[in-house]
Amino acid sequence: MKCPFCNSADTQVMDTRANNEANSIRRRRKCLACDKRFTTYEKVELHMPRLVKKDGSRTDYARDKLAGSMLLALRKRPVATDAVDTALDRIEEKLRSLGEREVPTSRVGDLVMRELAKLDKIAYIRFASVYRSFETPDDFSVAAREIKQPRKRRK
Ligand SMILES: [Zn+2]
């Protein structure tokens, strides 16, 4: 960080404060060359990571699309739209907090499964059947068992 007065690179941070509403960090600095003080703001940016599909192609995260597949699984199920929105918020928050630039779509799928398991068991099985490409009736009973005994959280 260069001093805005004398351009010296020799500055010292005197105080650091988080500015939560603005998602920024405020730093009070002192220039060691000219002794002037100034304040800098660093924006904390938590981006949604891009998604890496099974075939290696990349795609942007799209809430609409994710909502679409969740709502499809939840079709005609007694689940409030608000609850779906909240679940989506939680998924997005988790994805952002990973701090990764890219995550595999399977990660998103797992997060959706976890949310659906809480929302509605039928929807969970419906989603799992598409997501994991169920082929045999056994796959369904495996998923049904998982609901009673959810899989251990993946890190
Ligand atoms: Zn200076």
C-alpha cells in the first residue's frame, strides 16, 4: 500500500476494523516516510464459485436452475416456497464460504440433497433418483434408507 501523499511504500497499519454492513475492512495507516495518516478500505468479495461439470466443462452458478430442479423434486409436495428459498440461501452461503473459485457440481448436488432431506423425504428420493441416475429399484431403497439414516456429512 503506497502513501497517497508522498508515494512511499513504507506504511504501517495502525488499526484494522471490520465493517460488516459494507462487507469491507477499514484500515488506519501511517506513512513511515512522511508521517501522514490515511484510511484504506478493502472490499471482501465472496463470489459464487463457478461449477465444474462431470465432463469437465464449466458453467456459472444459476439460482434459477437450481431452484428449478428443487421445485421439480418438490412438485405437489406440501413445502412452502419460503422454505425452498431459505434452503437455496443456505446452499449459496455454503458455496460462497468455501472460498473456492470452482467447485464440482456434485458438491452442489450434495448440498441440495442435504436440504431436501430436511424439507421432504419424497422430494429427496425424487432428486436423488435423477441426480444419481438411479437405474434399479434397489437404488431407490438405498436412498430411502439414507433418509432414515442420513449419510455422514462430507467435509
Ligand atoms: Zn507518505
